[in-house]
Amino acid sequence: LKVRVVRSSPPSSQFKATFQESYQVYKRYQMVIHKDPPDKPTINQVRLVPVSFEDPQFKASFNQSATLFAKYQMSVHKDTPSDCGEHE
């Protein structure tokens, strides 16, 4: 597994070149770990939001994302609530 940080907004050429492959890894993970059916998640369910408190879309979705992250970490990785704060 190779991890690369690429600019997603605006999409860089590296992002565009690797999105399909990254999506397939994500989809496989969802199917194996979370037992999602092959038709879920669809590519349209993948939402990329720039990580910046200056971005209105990020600010609007931050609380929802932080809550989802905490639930995931506690359920899948057995983290404690204190390990899942907004700073993490």
C-alpha cells in the first residue's frame, strides 16, 4: 500500500490520475470490513471537502464529520471517547 497526499481541491493531475484506483481500495475496504454490498458505496457517495476552516462547506460539515469519525473509531478500533475529540 502506498499513501500519497495529493491536492483534491481544485483537483490536481495526480488526484485525477489516482482517484479511480483510490476509490476501488476504499470500496474494497467497505465491503470487507463493513460488509457493504458491491453496489455500495457508489462513486457519487464519495464526497471530498477541502480541510480548511475558511471553506464554508468544510465548516458546515465539520460537526457531522467529527461525530462520524468518533463513532467509527470507537466501533471499529475500540478507541475511547477521549481518543476521538475534534482535534484528532
